Amino acid sequence: MRALFARLIDDEAGVTAVEYGLIAALLVVGSFLALSSVNVSLNLSKTLSTIAGKL
């Protein structure tokens, strides 16, 4: 059992996926802050209902 935990601790296979996830989260937060700082209103429900109405 101890060898299993030691092997899991030394395994770095999932590190890259975690790093990419953190970068993506940082981009989302940065985009949100940039959009809110210039007061851009993304009225998504109105846009989607307009598209649905034209379909």
C-alpha cells in the first residue's frame, strides 16, 4: 500500500492538464474583468431569442 501511494505522489502525468485548466480559468477571469471594465453588456438571452425567432 505504501508503494502505491509513493508511486501516485511521484506520478506527474496529470500535471499538464491541471496547468492548462488553470490557464483557461485565468483567461476567463481576465476576459470577464476586461469586459466589465469597459461596460460591455452581452445581452445573451435577447441575442439567442432573436436568432431562434429567425429560424
